[in-house]
Amino acid sequence: MNAAVLTILSMIVLCLLRIPVAIALISAAMLGALHAGLSMNDAIGAFNDNLLVGAQVGLTYVMIGAFAVALSRSGLLELLADAISARLGSDEQSTRKGVKWTLFGLFIVASLMSQNLVPVHIAFIPILLPPLLVVLDRLRVDRRAVACILACSISASYLLLPTGFGAIFLNEILLANVNSVGADYGLTATADMAPKAMALPVLGLVAGLLVAVFISYRRPRDYVTPRPTAAARPASPARLKPLQLVITLGALAVALVFQLKFDSLLLGAMVGFLILGVSGIFRWQEQDDVFTDGLRMMAQIAVIITVASGFAGVLTATGEIEPLVAASAELIGGNMALGAAVMLVVGLFITIGFGDSFASVPILAPIYLPLALTLGFDPLAAMALLGASAALGDAGSPASTITLGATAGLNADGQHDHIRDSVIPTFLHCNIGMLVFAWIAAMVL
């Protein structure tokens, strides 16, 4: 068996068996490396050599967690939650439905803005979601629907809108790789082609979101009384004074400015945390406690992101990804319909292993583009196949920042399982819809 296939399958099976995700990633990586002929020392070396990037991202999310807890101490999000809860004082069904759809709309708008207008990626989730869990529970909302809303909306935003993270994926990664690899085949792509190529695949994400909300998870779901956690509101929260409100909003604005100016979520979250501490939103002596609470809240996501980088490094070190793609090309022959389907499924498989669509494009481009052009696909269709193949699996991977972010927010009270309630629902609804519509895009473009 191909070592890359064995590695990813092992990781998926171990996760489904409820093995902790970090342990599943390490175990599968070692198994795949040994199967590929690497020594244990070489496997550990490849794993360790790639931890640095993941550790940097993990540290960023720890700081975001500290900033989120500091914001929870300010009472700002409690004001939002209380305002929404006040509308639930009536038993009228129409009122409850109105609040539910207002929240869903809020989650969609926040997700879209997080990738483009205010590019903070998943940082908004552990800040926005925990105070609203009580409201969602009163509405009897199935949190799996919220996970699908977040995953589909975040993915759709950076795959279609060419600003923020969308500019990075569409222009700096997808377009750059298409022009670099396609130069030898007379293919030249322009910036306006990328959004056109991804429009139909993104429509598949929209379809998946609608299925999750209106069919799969429309039934009410009850959760037990929330247990106190670091992200929960204090027992007796202080009323937010006008000056505190101004300071809190100012901290958010300054954090955003620093993040955009220096392209660093870490720096932005740290500055926001310091402003809230210095201003007296929480007592100066409590800074260590607030930071520790944030560390606890984000520890799982930080560890998994770090380990996932090592996993990706071992997957690359096996040297089995290119033979997997080449074997797929041989299977296709000259059948365009089969070729599109196989390319998308292999792309889905690889990205589940990497947990990052941005990292998958450079891996797939050197083989996918020549193969697509040889099969007779138009340049726009070839770009759609490459972009969709890399994006499939980003939502739905146990190691994806999108699913990890959803779990960090929805599991603030310990009632949302990462695999069963985030990974499996987002995999089914984000990826299947996108795969079908991406295949249609390849056929019609």
C-alpha cells in the first residue's frame, strides 16, 4: 500500500476510535514512515524538523485565547448575550425563530469578514461563541449546524473573495502556481480567472450549508446545564461602564491595527491583552490567571496544530505523494469525467492529511495541471480542478484550523466533541457538496 494512503487512513481510523488527535497524528506518521522504508530516527527527524512552523501558529492561538478570556472579563460579549436573551423572554415561536436566524446570520457574516474585511481567520470563534452557548441551548440549536455554518462560510470566503486570506490563496498561491507550472504548456492565467474558476465549487459549500441547517441538523437538540469553564461568564459580572466599553472597543481596534500592519495575529492579540490589563478591565494582579485561563482554553488547538506540522513533514518525507498522484493519472487514461473525479478525490485525501489547503496547492500543481491540460480541460476548468482539489478536506480534517476553531468555541462548556460534532459533520456537508459542484465545474467550464 502507498505509504501516504496508509498514513492518512491510519490517522482517520485512530481519530474515529476516539484516540486523542495529537496521538493519532504521531502514531500514523510513524507507521507511514516505517512503511515507506524510513528508519525511526529519520521519521522522528522529519517530524521534529517541521514542528517550528506549527509551534509558531500554536503560540499565536494561545495568545488569542488569553485575549478572549480578557474580553470575557470586560463584559462586552455578555451585553450581547444578554440583549439576545432578553428577546427570548417571550414564548412566542416567531420570536425564538427570529433570534435563531439572527444568530445564524451573525455567524455567517463574522465568518466571511474573518477571511477578508477583518482577516483574523478563526480567532473570532473562541471570542464570540462561548458567551452565546447559553442562548443557543435555550433555542435548542444543534451545535453541529453551527460548526457547518462556520466551516462552510470561512471556506467559501477565502476561496471566492480576493482580499485578505482570499488574496493569499487565489492570487499568491493558486494563480502563482498555475502560471509557474503552466508556462511550459502555454497556459497564462489572469487574476480575474481565479474567482470565476472557484465560483461553482463555492456554490457546493453553500449547498452543504443549507443541507446542514435545513435537513441534517434542523431538529432541536438538548444540552445539559453548562459547567463553569475559563470562558464562561463570572458568577457576578460587573456592569460594563461607558468608559470600560470605550476601552474594550479601543483594545479590539488597536489589536486589529497591529495585526494588519505587522501581519501578526500574535502581536495584535498581545497588544489587545495588555491594553485591557493596563486599563483596569481586570485587576493587574490577575494577569497571570487570565493568561493561564486562555492557555487552558486553547491548549488543545495549539498542540494539535503543532503536531499536524510534524505529521505533514513526515508525509512529505515518505516521498509517496507524487507516486500516488501519478498512479491516479495512469488509472484515468483519457476519460475526462473519470479524470476530474479521481483528481478531486485524491486532492481531498491529501488535504485531509495536511489539514491545510494553502499547503496542498504547490504539491498538486506540478502534476494536476499537466494532467488536466493533457486530458483536454480548458484553462479555467484546470484551475478549478486544482483549487478545489486543494481546498477539499480543509474543512473536515481533524487537524484543520477551521474544525479546531469551531471546536474551541462550541466546546467551551465541554459538550461538543471534536471528531463527532465538528470533523464528521463538516466533512460530510462541506466536502461532498464541494466535490460534486467542482466536478460539474470541470465539465462545463
